[in-house]
Amino acid sequence: MNRQQHTGGAAVQAPPPQSRRPISPAHTDPEQGLTSAQAAERAAAGYANTPVEAPTKTEKQIIRDNVLTFFNLIFVVLAVCLAVVGDFRDMLFLVIAIANTLIGIVQEIRSKHTIDKLTLLSAPKATAVRDGRAVTLPVAKLVRDDIVVFSAGSQIPADAVMVSGNLQVNEALITGEPDAIPKAAGDELLSGSFVVAGSGRAVLTRVGAESYAARLTLEAKKGHAPRQSEMMRSLDKLIRVIGIALIPMGVALFVKQYVFLETGIRHAMTSTVAALIGMIPEGLYLLTSVALAVSVLRLARKRTLVHDMSSIETLARVDVLCVDKTGTITEPGMAVAGLVPLDEELFPVRTVEATLNAFYASTDADNDTAKALKARFSGKSVWKADKVIPFTSATKWSAVTFVGHGTYVVGAPEFVMGQRYADLQETVEEYSAKGERVLLLARHEGPITGGRLTGTLSPMTLIRIANKIRPEAPDTFRYFAQQGVAVKVISGDNPVTVSQVALQAGIQGAEQYVDAATLKSDADIARAVEQYTVFGRVTPSQKRKFVQALKKAGHTVAMTGDGVNDVLALKDADCGIAMASGSDAACQAAHLVLLDSNFASMPQVVLEGRRVINNIQRAASLFLVKNIFSFLLSLITIFATAMPYPFVPLQLSLISALTIGAPSFFLALEPNRAIVKGRFLPNVLKQACPGGLTNLFLVLGAEAFAYAFSFSTQSLSTVSAMLMAFNGLIVLFYVCRPFDWKRKVLWGAMTISMVVCVGWFGSLFSLEPLTLQTGLVFCVLLLLAVPCQKAVLKAMELCSLVHRAFVARLRARSRLKVLPEDG
């Protein structure tokens, strides 16, 4: 297959070489490898396998991204406008924006340092030959011309050419082709692919940014933004809408105040700046970024490495969790429980033991099953292997041909025996029903060609393999059941075995199992994923299809795995979770890596995601109360003939700080275990609208009283600001429910601070003392705040009911249209 075919017809151009000193490729001896001096020379000359992108931003990038934001630019422009008219007192919002930015920078840098340490500990490693010895190195330390040793589970770290051995390589992550491709001496290996079976050595030819996977990454980054969670997408959309609306509304407000109301340039500018500040959710995006950064930090302390920050939110929304049996439900290690002879006359136990000793002396232990078998059948053998066919998840068997002794096969009885499996089925299922894994050793007459067992098979013995259930597994699965998360067990083992193990682990519905070999079409898979809990004899391509079918059915899917057969499904899942003890390929494909390889830590990861989403939704509603109110009031002010904008920036800075800014940071970082329901933006708007609309009604009421009783502009501003401030405390009261001691302290502190600022330092915030008349207006309107919020909430609920009824009616009509006329 040529390079052009790999990219669907368009060759991927290599980036221009970086500052490299030309060094001729070395003809490296596969047994000796490079010398230390040669490796150092290549690294110094720029031929190291340096990744094209760092796992985290640099400190310079973090500072730049936090300082150079759209809203910070708006704040600077607004501050300049105030400076031009000589109003320096109202620039308090600039101090708050700087404080927010500094908090964001500090938190992100702390998170970066922790993640960098964990990434260094869990960085992928490779076995290279240096100075005639095999050494384990981080893949970033490899250089061009290195000899690298590959085995099952290895990720190919750079482009290479095979020099010895035989491999089965899966290139699906880079080419989309799911079938394993055999590789022998002289064949090319592409970075980004992974080894399914076999072992061998290869010489690295293109490293770092020149490698195939690196070039694909660079090409992809040119046209695609990083993956974002639903919450971040919603915030981006919200900020984009606000950003577009700010400029025309600001211009219209200024023209209205200065030209039509003739308030003077200073007052017109101050009012316009106040309106725009009210519409900006200045700390919301920052708060979200900080909350996610703190979550990454907390997960890191719990030995969970986050490759993709959006996966924190995704995992909290998961309603289906797909798990493998081995390594997740059961402990990674296996042990041979015994043999079940099938023909003691032809194949006595001594012959079986000798065959298995020879078999596992000739094959690599490249998975947990093979390691258990190799440990049990470790006796010396003089048999000489002529041909070895390694195990793959697709065939589910391995075979060895011995000189003078014939060919022997070990694998899943169903796949080895084919149509003759019925001869052994009763015996196999007797042990499978106990939760044991059963393999078959059989003699094969004739050569094996094309990966198919076409000759006569003589069953010799069944090999029973036991796998202990993790002690923490039942509690973990019980937790997910209580949280409404359905668990699907997807395994390559016999479905009866997997079902029994799942039942012992306490997985609900584990008695509902199916043999994946019977699922022939995508339609069969789509039906099965909704009907069954346990899936046995699953191939890697089917695992991927199961995940895709669940997603297509509307589920948010998490997938755990540790082997090469899990890689494709991990990549396609909404959230892929790998065990660090598993293959390099699985760890690199996953969004999260459990560094302790302990599935029991999963509930804590889910709870962290829930804490982030629920708390940010709660905090975001505080921000949007002000934004909804300011937007609607500005719109009304533009078109109302004699209505001035009643606020100045200093008042809104005070209100924002005590009813939004400080409370939101506390609320966003506290524990929250509630199940995440609904979508982010609709949830936030639903919570924010009652408070925002109540603010609008109260301030419009103040405007009406001011017009009727001829209040001064300063009196109107004072009453409006106080109404917005104390209604903000009422909204904060609702947001803090249910109260615990921390929320009581928070609400009490904000209320006392507001009373002190208004009562004793009002003049600093452009507030004048209330007269009897303005005081009565303030009290009457404030008493209407709670009934008004309740009325708005009931109206919204009524609208929601009408909308649902309307949608249901439309759906019912569309169903009737597709029914046959005689139906």
C-alpha cells in the first residue's frame, strides 16, 4: 500500500525540516543498535522523536490566552472611554477583570505543573537497542536509526522499517482500515498504528514532526478546532452572541443619551459603559476554565491522568458504561485452574503437558492469558518450532508447527472447532457456567494457510483458566446502578463465562447475554445493544460497532479497556478510559488513564465531573441574571423616548462582586453529587430568567415612579441599583439552596457586605441617601421581588408544558401519516 492510498488519495506533505544538521542514515545492526555517541549526535542534530505538540500549554501560552481575550479588550476600550470624559471612579470593573485574569493564570499554571509531572510518569515508553543492550526509553528520547523492539500492545512511535520478526499491525487509527496487516522484514511501519500480535525489530526512519502520524496531526489542526464539551460549546456560542450585540447596542445607547436626551457627553458615556458592562459575563468563561483546571488537578491527585479536559464533563453525563471482563471486572492476572483431557488413549496427560511446554516455549507471552499459560507450562522442551502463528482477537487462536511433531492449535473452542463445536459444547459450558475461561488444545493435520484451520482437528484437552473478581468490583457496579448508568460487558470470551463473572460482580441484567458471532449485521447489533447486558466472543471491530450503535441510539457512552483490542472502541467512545497497566496503544487512545489501574476509582471521576457541571450551571445562572436584565433594559432604553439608562459602572461593579463574582467562585468549587440532567444552556437560562426578568420589572417600576413623581436622575439611579442589589441577594439565596453551614456563611457574608457598602459607603458607589418618598418606592418594589420571581417561574413552566404538548402532537401526527391506510 503506497503513501497516497493511506490518506484517501491526498498525499500528506511533510513539514519543512527544522534546524537540522544533515547526518547520513546509518545501516544499524539489529543486534547492536546505535551506540550512545551516535544516539546523542542524532539528538543534538535535531533527529529526536520530539512530539509535535506538548501535552499542556506552556506558561507563556497560558498567560497570553488569559490576558488577550475578547472581553478584556472590551474592558480596556470602555476604560479608555471613561478616561476620555474624566470619569476615573467608575473604572472599578477594570480592577475586577485584572483580579479574575490573575486567578485564572495561577490556577491553570498549577494544573499544568501537576499534569506535566503525571504525564512524565505515564509517558509512553519503547524498548530500543543501544550499545548491544535492550533499554527502555521514553518515546521522545528515541532518534532516527534507532532499532526498536515491538511486541503485541506496542504503539508505533515513529515511522520505521522492519528488519526482523513478524508483526500483525492495526492501522485503523490513521487509515481507517480495521483489518490487521502482516508485517515482515522490509515492510514499512507507520507511526500511530499499533501491534496486535507477534514480535520483531524495526529501524526508525522518520521521527518527530516528519513522521506520518505527526504530519496527519498538523494537517488536521489546520482545519479543525479542538474537541469541546457541550458546556464549553454553549459558553462559546453565548459569548459570540453577546460580542456581536455589544457594539451596535453601545453605539445606539450613546446616540440616544447624548443626541436625543441631551444628557451631556460625560453622563451619556458613563451610562453606555454601565449598560455594556452589565451585558458582559466577565467572569463566566474564566470561572468555567478555572473549575475545569481545578478538576484536572483533583483527579491528578487521585492518580487519574486527563488527556482531554472535555472528558470530565462527558463522563458526568454518561448513561452507558462499556467494560471488558479481564482487568476491569476481574484482576489482570490469570491462573491455570486445571486440564480436562478429551482423549486419554491418544493424548495422555504426559503428552499434553509436553505439547503445551513446547508450545509456550515457542510463543511470546503477549497478553495475560498467554502469560498465565507460559507460567504454568514452563518445562523444558527440545521440540523445534518451524512456524508460529500468533494469537489475534479476530481469529481467537494461535498455532505452532514443530519439526517432526506436526501442528498444534490453542484457542477458543468455538473458533477452533467451527461446526464441530457441538461435540465439546456441553463440557465447555459446564466450566464456563462456573465463570472459568476455557481454551482448547488440538492437533491440526496439514499446514495452516490464509489464517484458516482447514485440516483435520483432533481435540486433545481443555485448559481451564481462573480469573479472580476484583474485590471492589461489586461496590463499584452497585454505585453505577444506583446512579442510573447501564453497564454493558463486552468481552472476547465465551458469553456464558462472561455472564457468570458479571453476575458474581453484581452487574444488573448479567443473565441477559448473547454470542456476538450470531450478530451478522449492523441492524442486529443495534437491536442487541439495547436488549442485552453481556456480549461474548466480540471481535475488535464489533466492539467499535457496539459503541457506535449505542451513541446512535442517543446514549452517552464511556468505554474502559486495557488491551489492543480495545483501542478502536476507546477512540470512538464519548469518553475512553484506559488502565495504565494495559497496552501503550490503549493508554494513548483513551481520554482518561487510571494510573493505579483501579476501576474502583471510577465513581470519584464521575463525581468530579458532576461537581463541575452542576456547580458551573449554578454559578452561570448568577451571571446570566445580570446579562439578561442588562440586555433587555438596554433594548427598552434605546426605543423608549424619555427613558434614561439608570445605572453607572461603579454600581454594577459592586453588585457583580457581591451577588455574582465572589459567590460563584465558592459555589463552583464545592462538592456536588447530583445527577446531571438536561443540556447546559437551557438549564442555565431556566434558572437565570426568573431573576433577570424580575430585575427588569422592578427597575421599570422604579422608572415609572420616577416619571410620575419627578425623581431626579440620581434618585432613580440609587433606587434602581438598590433594587438590583437586593434582588441579586434573593437570587443568591435560591441558588444556595439546600443550605449547609458553608452556604449559610457565604450568603450571610454577602448580605452583610452589601448592607455595609450601601448603608455606610453609599457615596463611594454613587448612591445617595433615600428620602421618605424614594424609600417607600424601594420597599414596595422590593416586596414584589419574590412574588414576581415565582410568577415568572410558573409562567415558564406553563410555556414548557404547552411546548411539550405541541411537540407531542406534531410527533403523533407524523406517525399517523406513515401508517398504512388499512392500519
